[in-house]
Amino acid sequence: MLDIPSRVRVHVETLLAAQNDMGVCDAFEQYAPAGKPDAMNAPHPPKVAGIDPTVPSPAHTVAPVAPTSSPTAPPPPPGPPGAVLQDRLAGWVSDLTTLHELTERLARTTGLDEALQELLRAGAALVGARRGLVVLEPGDGFGPDTTIGLGLARADLGHIETVPRSALSYGRILDGLGGEDGIAEPDLFAEEGLDPRHRQVAAHLGYAASYALPLSTETAGRLGAAVWLYDEPAEPGERQRHLIGLYARYAAEHLARLLELERTRASMATMADELLPARLPRVAGVQLTARHRTGPRGGGDWYDALPLPDAALGLAVGSVTGSGPSAVAAMGRLRASLRAYAVMEGEDPVAVLSDLELLLRLTEPARSATALFAYCEPAARKITLAGAGHSPPLLVGERRTEFVETSVSAPLGMLACWEAPSVEILADRGETVLLYTDGLLHRTGETTDRAFARLHAAAAAVPRALRRDPGAIADHVLRSVLPDGLDAAGGAEDVVLLAVRFE
């Protein structure tokens, strides 16, 4: 808010105190150059919020005075008292408001790619450029390394990458060869010694100037560099450099947090994938396909398929409560134990789950889990299964799409002694049985009944041409039940879908 009556009075909100670790007074000190204040005829205005209104503004906020056409021309009439100060303070408040809005938009980004795109858009607006690119290349060498462009296609980025790294301004920054305060190249084609390949690429892409800034923090070190490209010879002014410097400092801190989160997600996904089967077994009479999506913090959903004696096949899906490293580790232990019990007594799924429940209650009393184990006989197209608090399988065929009726049972670890009767499925040739975890239903964001109805409708709508391929069936179901990218990795819930098609 700015209110200037005859006696100057200023109210300035502290717009960037949280974002840039400085109050309005500090921001004004960075703007104000050293020197004596101009003399003013008006009475000295009082200080407001600790700001002395007589502090002069930086040179870029003062409009230059054009020379008169004649030496004898009378000087222009003096403006009203405080008019110059009013203009200067209005410029300061405008700059702070702009930075506040841009940093707020950046703070709302939750993904690394989204934040990099927002950084490029905001930076282009601040320095007056139309295109640019940001290179994420953390100095610790642990990645992820990526390049994202604004107004540049992938082919354009490929052209730029053919230029020797040392000939690019952002390349020198990434290699630690200077440019801590930014590197401006106001006229590339006028520079002596410009790399021939750089000249060729710049002419091909149509840019004539650039301005590059490093992205780094005190704790994380170097994260990368951003460069904005001008279509004509140009460079940002003092005011623009100051604003983009403040914005880049905040952006680097935000990127460092998102980078750490991205690394954690990637580590959890890798850990979970390594604890699941590297490949599914090949057994005569059936085709197997699995789809797995890991949540951002890593969850405890798993699946398994292992050959058993007498040409049988053991199938399992399950979910451990909780998330994070502890849930992933518990999932690995539970899956390994189930494999051992399946080998010993797999033809009796109830016994397998009973042994698993006893192990869970004795070794991890504070944790519960849901599980479904099926003993599959491919030659007879027969499945005998038992479930512990798990969703029923879905049978998909040419003439029927229906949920398998299973008895209601509690999850493992919830009762003193678990037991539930098993059920049998007799499938026809060409039919597919879908085993899945509750995450598939939870990701829809709907009630349980509506989620089951959505799953049934998706399975019934599988095109006839896709029904011969269990992988195509699984993909169609995922896309239909979880549209608009909800089936992507990194969703709120783990998802497991195991498709078993009888030939």
C-alpha cells in the first residue's frame, strides 16, 4: 500500500521477508546506493517502519532529465514536494510485489520438472527474454541430470549440446570457471573468438545474446545453471539483474528441497522393485503379466509368482501397512517367508496364510498386512485361493466378467488366530484372472463400492482384440480405472496388478 499526501507518509508491507531472508529495510538498503540525500524544500517526513524517506533510490529508478533545446529556455517548474520520492518508492514496492508473486508461484510447484519450467518462465519475464534453458547437474554427482527448455524443442536442445561446453556461458558456470554473479553475452556475433560451432547454432536457432546465472545454495552446493536467450543483441539492466538474482537465490533453495525429495522417491522405488520378482516364470498353460506403481514414500505392496512341484504355480499379492523404508523392508521379509511356506505346503493356501500370520504376529506385532495366495494348476485351469482381508480377484472372459466370491476375513495380525476357508476357480480357455492390491481402488479417490464398479466396468470394456494379451488387458484396466495420469509412478498409493491368462 502506498499513500502519499502533502506530508509524505509510507506504508510498505514486508512482501519478501520470508522468501529472501530480509525485511523491507534490508531490501531498500540493497537498492539504495551510497551517497548524500538530495536536498528537499518540503519538511522532513517522519520515518515509517524504520524507513527514512530521504534515502535516495538507485539510479535505474530515476528518469533521466532531457537537455533543453535552448540554453536560454527556462527550467521546468519544480514538481510537488515528495513527488520524486513517491515515484521511487512506488518502483520499489512494484518490484517487491512482482518478486512476491513469482516466488509464491514457484513455491506451489511440487515436482522438479514443474519447478524448473516455472523458473524459466519467471526468469524470462524478469530479464525480458523469450527463450531459455536450465541445466540441472548437481555438483555431488548423484543426479538426476536433466535439461529443460523454454521455447526450445528437443531438437533445439540437441543442437545446443553439440557446442563445446567451454564455449557456452552456462557450461563455464557448471565447470566452475567463473560466473558466480552471472555471465552476460550482449552480442554474440560481435564477440571476437566466438566458437564457430556456437556461431552456427546461434544463427540456426535465431538468438543473438544470452544471460546465464548459476543455481547454487550454501548447503547443497552447485545444482545447475539457467540461461535466457535474446532474439536481438541485448542484456539485462541493473534493476533486472538485481531482481533475477534475488529470484534465483530463492529458486535454488526450492530446487534443492525438491531434488532431495526426488532422490528419496527414486531410492524407494528402486528398493521396492529390487524386492519384487525380476521376471515372471514361464509355465505351460498360462501367461503372466504384472504392473507395479510405487507411491512417493515407498509402500509395502507386493506380488509374486513361483513354480511349484507337479507343474503347479504359486501366485500371491499383498500389502503391508505403513509406508517408507520400514514398510518396504517388512514387505521384503513377508514375501520371502511366503515363498518358503508356498514351497512346503502351497497346495493348501489356508495353511500358507496361517503360517504367515503366525510369523507376522511373533516377529512384527505392531504391523498388519493383507494377503492373497493362490495355488494354480494350469493344466486343469483351476485356482485354489485364500485371502486375508484382501480384495477379491476379478475373472475376465468372453462371456463373463465377475468378481470371485470369497469369504470375509480379517487381515493378518489383526486376530489372535487367523483362519478362513479357501475357494476354487475354474476358468475357461482364454479367460484371465486379475489379482490386485487395494491401492488400485484407493487411487480412484472414490468410495469402495464405486471403485469396485469402476474396476468391473473397465475389465468388461476390454476390446476383443486385446483379450489374448494379459499385458494389454492390464494396461487397459489401469488406464480406465485411473485416468488422467493417476496410474503413473509416484501416486499417493502403491498399485499392484497381476494378470493370469489361461491358454
